[in-house]
Amino acid sequence: MPGVRDHPFLEDRIAGSYIVVAYREIFMVRLCLLLFCLSLPLLSQTLYKETYEKQFLDNQYPQKVPVLFRPWSVPEGDSLYKVYLIGEIGHNFLQFIREGDHYIARARLEVMVRNGSDGFGKSRIWNTETTTTRFRDTTDPNISHTSLDSLILPPGNYEFLVNYQDLNGQRQLAYTRKLQLPERSGSFDSPPLFFYPTHGEDLFSGPPAANVSPLQGHWDFNRDLGIYLRCQLAADSMAVRVRATLMNTDTREKIFEDDQRDLRGPVVTLSLVIPAEKLQEASHRLKVIYYHGEDSTRSIVPFKVVWFNKPKSLWDRNLSIWPLRHILSEGDYQTLAEGNQGAQESKFKAFWKSMDRTPETPYNELQREFYARVDTTLIRYSNRRKQGWDTDPGKIYIAMGPPDQVEDHSLDPGPDPYLRWIYARDGKQLVYTFLAVDGRREYKLIDATEVN
């Protein structure tokens, strides 16, 4: 009778690891987002944040606010500013409905701008539509919808009241952002602007395009980071030197530096692209210095690189170590689990580095797949006595992944209701049969058979 250890640790055929629990995952994601929205008061006094804390078991982990917004300003003429309004709606926050042979999401994003000192007010409204013919695209958390507009404003202190409404459903969100536009004298450097580099793109020149990001204090792990720099000079002939440095503040390591000399205006723009391979999950600091004539100005932008779509079990070190007992020998597991928290962390990282198929990058595909499976077991098979990864179906799911065929008779009225998983491997079938105990509350492995 084959056991879990007799099969490959993780196989190359990993596509569709969430198929078995797709609908439950979709429901949970949408329920959590709905509860999050209901917890926010729909008042203009709500302060803007890029992330919020989400709960999983006893641990909290950060998630991006589903509707992001940023005003970004550049000088316009002698005394005005052109303010770009950058909005981003998380794809899984859009409510898709089926119309004919495609799925469509409709939403409205309204931005009201006001200056309290003189009663000034303007507004911009975007009615957006996103269409796809594939159902799986409607739940892809890596896709977002970006809107971009602009308006002309004089110097002053402004409030941007952002209101989001899903036109297919009931989701709403509201918050306030503030922006100070100072009286100008001399040169003016706009704050660094993040953007999503497209394939083969080296430069990003001219006004912002559709690939800009409203993020300021965070960036997505395993994604190239584009940084757009802009400085408007007081004199057309003035030469400018731009020095940009990016540091990992957790390790104190300088990971990127660029020094451009003798750039000339009247507007100096520079685009930098930081490869994802250089960006670890950590705190970072971007420092940009503009040297012009005898003067210099600088911008310092702290931000965190966060793996927002990280498997939930990876946010808790104990929860990420415990399931390894099912794929390691007893001795190797004890070596990994012993020691204080720092020692465990170091050995844990070293273990997964040794298993990484692409060690030159910080993203570990094998680790991600393993803990995606752990998450699935926690959601589907946990009971009052055991966490999902420690149950009979959980152990097999972690080692084998989702079954190729499922025969579910766990609610049959007979004396021995059962669940059967069938895997096709090397011209054979591996068949695991579980006895369903008390409905679907627990499953016990009662047979494992190899069929030629």
C-alpha cells in the first residue's frame, strides 16, 4: 500500500491546485471584502490607508485596500499645478456578472476636490467597465483596473473625497486624501511616482500613462518596480545631476544606485526600473537628490515590499513549520524545528532556498505551491481535533496535490459513506478512500490502492 512519503514531494504538474476549493475560496474572499467594507464608515473623515489587517486563525496579515487613490502634481505654467488623479480598483473587488458569453464588471469612482479656505470645489467621475470571456479572470487577484485623469489647481491645501460604488453589487467605499500645493519659487521636483514596467520597457517619458500606480508606501513582491522622477527647473539652461539610491533598511544593504549627470531642462525626467529579483520582502528607502547650481533638493520615500498574495500559512512561522513533518524525515524535521525563533527562521529559509528551482530570484515557486496546498487543507479539512494539514486527506493533499478524479459519497444514506480520490501517475492509478465520519466533519483513510 503506497504511503504519502513514497510519492514525489511536489510534482511539476501544479496547475489548478485550487480547483477543488475554487468556489469556497471565491466565497470567502468576497465575504471578507464585504465585511471589510461594512466596517468602514462611509464618511469623508475616514483616513486613507494603503493596507488593512486581515485575520486568519490567530494571525494577522496585511492586504491592499481594494480601492487605491493618489493625487500626483507637476507644475503647470508659472503658478498652477496639474494634478493627476490615479485610481486603482483591485480586480477581485469588482462584482462580475455574466452577460451572454462574457463576464462584465461595472463600477463608479468619484473624486471630489475641495479647498476649505475659499470654498473651491471640483469633481471627477469615472464609470468603468471590465470585460472578460474567462471566468477564472474574474477572480485573479494579480489583475487590477486603473483609472487616470487630471485637473488644474492653484496652490493651496486640498482634500480629495474619494467615493467608490460597485454598479453590479452593493460594495461601497469612501475616504479622504490630503494634498498641499505650495507657492512656487525656483525649481520644483515632484514626488517619485511608482509605475508598472511593461515588457521590454526601458524608459518612461512624458506625462503619466495607464501603467502608473497609486501606491506610495508599499510595493508588490515579485513584481518589477518602475520609478518615475521629474524636476522642473527655474532656468532652462541649468544643468542637473540626479542621484537615486534604494536601500533595504532591514539588512542595511544598498540594492540599487543610479547617478545621472548634466541633465538639462526646462523639465528633467528620469525613469528607473528595479528588477523584482532585487526586491526582498522587507522595508526599503528610496532617496533621490537633485543637484542644480549651488542648490540641492531631496526626496526620501520609505516603503515596504509585501507579498500580498502570500499563502496564509506562511504568515505564521509555527504554522509554516508544522506541516513539513509530512515531507521530511523525523530527524530532519526535529533539526529544523528545534532552537529559538531566530534559529528556526534561519533554518527555515535555508531549507526552502535549497529546494528553490530558481535560486537567483527571491520568489520560490515550490514554496508557494506547497503552502497553497497547506492553506487548502486548513480551509477544507480542519476539525475540532486537528488542523487540516494533520488530517488524513490533508497529508495526501499536501504531498499529491488535487486529485484527478473525485468520487464523493460522503452524504450517502448507507452505513459507510466515503470519499474517494483518484490520481493518475505513470500509467497507474493511485486510489485513496476515506470514511466520512459524522457527515463531512471528518475523514479517515481506510484504503490506499495502486491500480495498473
